[in-house]
Amino acid sequence: MSTIERKLYTADFDIGGTFTDGFFTDGTLAHRAKVFTTPHDLTEGFLGCLQLGAEAFGESLNGFLGFTHVVRLSTTLGTNTLLQRRGPKVGLIVTAGSEANLYAPDGNPGAFESILDPRFVRGLNEAVDETGKESVFPPSSEVLTAVRELLEMGARIIAVSLRNSWRNPIHEKRVREIVLERYPVHYMRSVPLQLAHEITSSDDDHSRTNTVVLNAYLHRDLSRGLYKADDLARQNGMRHPLLVVNAAGGSARVAKTVAVQTMSSGPAVAVRGAAIIAKQLKLDHVVCADMGGTSLDVAVIDGAEPSLVEMPEIHGMKIAVPVISTESIGAGGGSIARVVDGKLRVGPDSAGSVPGPACYGKGGQNPTVTDANLVLGLIEPANFLGGRMRLDLDRAREVLAKRIGAPLGVDVESAAAMIRACVNTTMADEIRKRIDLSATSPSQYAFFAFGGGGMLHACDIAEEAGITKVVGFPFGSVFSAFGSSTVDVWHRYPRSLALQIDNPWSESVLINTVEGLLTQGRLDMKGEGFEEPELSESFQLVVETADGREDFVFKSIHDVPGIYDAVRTSHPGSELREVVFDIRAEMPTWLPAPGYAGPGEMPGSTVRKVRWSKDGPAVATPVFKLENLGKGSSMSGPALIETKDTVFAVKSGWSSRIDQFGNIVMESNSSSGEGQLIDR
């Protein structure tokens, strides 16, 4: 391929608990890849997935990365650090008097004990009042004593969250100055510090404290892993910075990434991708579920955009960072099944990728959902990961018989069917709960099922949840990586103001603040390879009026005088609380192109025995390869449609067709044909 003929590639990755997924496109063609996540070093799976993407385009790794314009990564590294409690010991400095309650209004600091030992909290005699005025200056001796005590106890990073620092962060900044004077950064004993006002501008002291503590806990592992991934990609030819996806639907280079903002970023951007496809398909109500190896992530989309939660709860802690709304439960292909007090329970714990399900042959001793689907005939042992790994059916049967069949007094196939039915009900219950929060009937929703296991369970889940239409995607097994490919490079800069509109100097302070944000944002974007003509900019001014909060949106610094006069005229006596600057470089998004969806040539199929339910026998089921089905092909269940990395299970009573975009659309009906293709 000559240089002139080359197109620029994009490469997007989602590192999950079991698999690392990749989605690659040159703007016209798209390829996907799936490899096992490598828990000991997540960058090994990342590099292996990247290699497969290069090979799909006939490139060497160096050649591929040399012509790759954007590399984006979403990761569960932060989530894993939190779940496994492997973060460093965190010390915390707060305003004296708040050591026990950490500013919680009810006096209960919440779930902090899981990541912050209460003994590692120190109070500082200082005060900034509600207007931002200093009343008690922090003594240097107190600061150094607190830091020394925390270090001697074993703290490896210190978070600082002082009351009202969102109004005026001068005391948090002073703490850093004092610490750096005693512990300069070039010393091996230098002290990593995290200041709350730099992580979030929330005006709630408690949630701001939660956020900085969690960020401090995640920062070390995340920064090491992400910088290593960035270094590896650069060593292999990448010319642009690695971009890290955040849970609000944006991305930024590693140096500008805040650890806490990456929590659940993969599921979040999958929802963004689902919203874009829903718009393409003209669907107003969609419930989407991402079933991977470790968990099921559920979201509801009503309208054009996924909803943002401004203050989500993570492991019992209110966190002051916006995220796309999703709900996660422990129900994935690797979810472990066991008998407890004579009853079957599936999840929430997972076998992960190591040792993985018993059928992986890596030493797994517990039966999982994947083992059950294999025993039922829904998965072909030789087709797993496109044939790169053969599943051990005998091992799956052995573990199922011992751990589930014997305690419950049933044969191995019945045990497998019970596991499948149990996890289907768990997932359907979660989807029903999410839909019940809206005013729309389940029958009005389309169900987008993705992840490696999503379409294997979709018809059963939809049926139990009262949904009659399911949509799957050829790239559905790597849907979070696809969602990452829809993300812009986006920075948000919130700044607290606390300015009275009637003060004569407030306007000049506002202008100077906006000017500073504009300079910082453009400089950061330049560092990521984007110049001013490529950028989209907007500001939001938050005003506290007598009637409550009101937001004013403007596009340019030149709009500030007009906005200021409008606020002063319409809301005298109000307060300018915050200005938020958004700057983004919009990235082109690949979407499947429409094509002819008329009746196609009928492909051949194989047949295998599949047990579809707890009560019914195994039935001969036709198995089709998706690549052999043209747009417009239709069939009635039961039938299986296989790809290299997932299976679309069309149960009896449902029909399936390939639409003009290549999506697999399944609809509930009253017919029960035996997997025959229908010409339309």
C-alpha cells in the first residue's frame, strides 16, 4: 500500500475484567478483536489486541500505528483497584472538627472505611467562611505535624479537603506550598498530594472529600498502567497521545486524565454508542445491556442523548463527577454458580479471565454461566474466540455435575439449564427495574443486547422483561470499544466564582476567569494535536438567584459583558456561583452504511442439539454463520447465528432478520418454525 493510498486509522479499546476488546476503522471498513485481559499487566492484553487490529488491515504494528490518528482507551483498571482493595494507604487532612464525620450532614461519613482508615485523618486549624473570606490561617507547624504523622503511619499519598475550598482554595494551596518546602519533589521522600478543589468544584464539602479520597486511592495504579500503555504504543510507532475515555463521554490524554473520572467508562461510552445507533434506527426508547465476562451493565435511553448523573454513588460514596447513567450487577459469562442452603445462586462473583470458567482449562474449579451455555449446546467448543481457543466440554460437564447437579439431585443438562434460567431472571429483573423508573411501557422499548454474551441471552431476557424487539450488532461483542470510537476529545473546566453581581469589580473578575480558562483549554488541546479552527467552545455561567439556580450559556469571551448586564438587570442581588468551560475536538464516527435488504441467497447451515429451557428436551437446531447471511435474510427460531466471538440465539417463538445496516433484529411472534430461512 503506497503512502498516498493510505487512510488514517482510529483504534479504540475497552479493557474489561475478562476480555480486552478492540474496534478499528479506516473510516470505511471496520474490524474488531477480542483477547483475554491480562490481570497481572493489563498492557499485555492491550498490545495483543492492537496487534490483531493491525493484522486485520494487513499492516505491521508499527505501520498501523504510524497512520493511526486517534487511539482511545476505556478501562476498568480503577474499578478493579477499588474492588480488589489494592490501592495505597491514603492520608486525609480536613478542617479541624470534621475528622470523624468528614463534613457529612448526618454525621455519618459513609463507606469510607473500605479505602480510608479513620486513624489516617488529621484536622487542621484553619477557616474560610461561606463567602470565601479567610478567618483562620493554617499554621505551618500543624501542617507539617499532620503530614509527618500520616507518613509515619504508612500513608503513601495524602488528600487535602478543607471546608469551603470551593469558594476559596487558598488554604489548600498553602498546605501544598508548606509540604513542598519541606519535602521537595526531587527528594525520594517527596509526598504526593491531591487537593480537593483541583479534582472537583462541587460546593458540597462531603462529596468533594469523597471524590478526592477516591481519586487519591486510584491514582497510583491508574497512572502507572495508562502511562505504560502510552509508552508501549509510542515505542511501536504511535505519533499522537493515547487518549483515555471518561465516564461522562469524553476523552483526554493521560496527563490530563483524572483517575476517578474513568470509573465505569467502558459501560458509559457503550451507552453513548447505543444512543447514536438508536438515532440512526429512529428508535426513541431503548434499553441496552452489556453482558461481558464479569458483569451486566444496564442503561435506559429515552430520547436523543443518554442521561448524565451529576453526583453518582460509587460503592456507597457520593462522588462529585458527572457520569453517563448505568447500573451494574454481577451477572456475566464468568459469573460463578453455586448451591447455598439447597438453592441455586449465580454471581455476583466472577471467575474472570484467570482462572476463568472451568471450560477454559486454566484450573477453574467452579461452574459458570459460560460452562452452562457450553453444556446446553449454545456454544460450539471449537469456535470460541474464532477458533483461537478450544473449550473443554468434558471439564465443564464434570464441574457442573459435581457442584450443581449432585447437590440438587439433577442431571448435568438440567443443572446447566437451571443456571441459565437463574441468570436470565436476574438480568430481566434489573432491566424491569430500570424501565419502571420511566413512564413508558416495556413493549415500547427496543432491547440493544451486546457484549460477548448479550445476544446469547437476549430473547429470554426480553421475554421476561416484557420487551418484544431485540437488536444485536455484528460488532456487538466489542460494543464498548465501538462506543469509545464515538467519543470526542473533550475537556471541561469548572471554576468557582462566589461573586456578587452588584459588586463593581465582579465583571472584570469574571472576564479574567473566562480568559484564563480559554487559554488553558486551548493549550491542553494543542498538546493533544488540535488547533483552534478544529475546536468547539462553550461556557456555562451558574447563577444563584432568589428563585434558585439558573444557567446562562454563551460561546465567546466577547459575550460576557452582555450576559453580565442581563443577569444584573433580571436578577439583582444574585450570586455568580460558577463558570464552566467546555472545549472539544469533534471526532468522525464510523457507522454501518445502509445497503440493499431484499431477499438474499439461502445459505447452508449445520445442525446441533441444543437444550433451550429447564423443562424441554434438547432439539435439533440449525446453526448459521453471520457472514453467510445477506442483508434482508430472515428466519424463525429456534436457530443460532454464530460469529467469531459471539452467538445470536433465536429462541422458539421469535423471528430474526438482517436489516439494511447489517444489524440482527429479533422480534417476538406467534410462529414457531424450525429455524427456516424466509425469503422476503
